[in-house]
Amino acid sequence: MIAEFQIDTSLARMDCAHVLSNMKNLSRGGVFVTTIKGFLERLKKNNGEAFALIPAEMTAKYLKPGSGYDIFGAIKPNQRRARLLETAKDLYAL
């Protein structure tokens, strides 16, 4: 793509390496949160009985706007690893 769009890579910003190093954790966390949120929304819509069996604190965490789990990248870098572990555990529990 670089050649196709004739992008001059010598003009890349120096902080790009820092951004790229965090992309792996951010991407995994984003995938987990998006998957959990989508699952819960569909479950609520299609099977209210099963949805009612999930603890309210978990459903609120992913479905309530402004809960902090709606945008994984909005958390501080030093909290990403703990949040990733927490969302992985939630995903496994579901």
C-alpha cells in the first residue's frame, strides 16, 4: 500500500512506535468489549430469560453508556492490562 499510494515513510512521526507498541493490547481489549457488548445486546433482544440470569453488574458494565467499558481506549495506559484481564474473564464467564 505504501508504494501504491506513494507514501513517504521518512516523514513518519517519532511517536508512532509508541502507538504501535500499544496497539496489540488495545486491539484485544476492543475486540473483547465489542464482542461482549454485541452478545449481551442480542441476548437481551432474543432471549430475555437467559439475559436475566447474567448478573446485573456485568450487564450494566457493558451496556450502560458512560460506564467506561464502552470505549476501551479511553482508559489510562497503566490500566489497560488489568482491564484486558477483567474483560477476558467476563467473556469466559459468558
